[in-house]
Amino acid sequence: MILEVAMLQVKAGQEAAFEAAFAEAQAIISGMAGYVSHQLQRCLEVRGRYVLLVNWQTLEDHTVGFRSSAEYQDWKRLLHHFYEPLPTVEHFELVAGQTGGAA
């Protein structure tokens, strides 16, 4: 599994509109081949900063399948005008981890 990490900076004052648009856009990404799960998280320290975490089965599911699709054009139309600057997107693979259990 591959983790896509996108650092998003939303233009000042447009956070609520962005979150509403994302509520619509998440249906696009969740319907794509190779999609596993996603989270959008809002930064507590910096207003307008978000991180989007998307798990894909393979790197190509994101970089080729999603980004080359007609659905990606809808995604861009809904979301990309909110960003300043454009997001930084990187991909990660698990090295070590733990799920559940006691703290």
C-alpha cells in the first residue's frame, strides 16, 4: 500500500468553502480504482493549512489511474482554485508500524 501525502494551504477566508467542496470531491476519489482510504485533517497551529492522506493500492493507481482520468478534471475543478501555493504531494511506503493496542 502507498500513502499519498498532500500538504494543502487554502487561501485565507476560504476554509469553509474548501471544506464544503472537499465534502463533494471526496466521492470522486473514493470511487477510483486502487483507492483504499483517505483523511483530510486541519492544522491547529496554522489557519488554512490541511493535510490530505490517501492510501492507494499502488503508486500507479494515483499517478497514472487517478491523475489521467476524467474524474481528476472534476477534482481539480472543485478544489485547485482554493490553494495558494499549489500543494506539495509525496508518496510513502510503510517501513514499520503498529495498529491498535495499549499506549
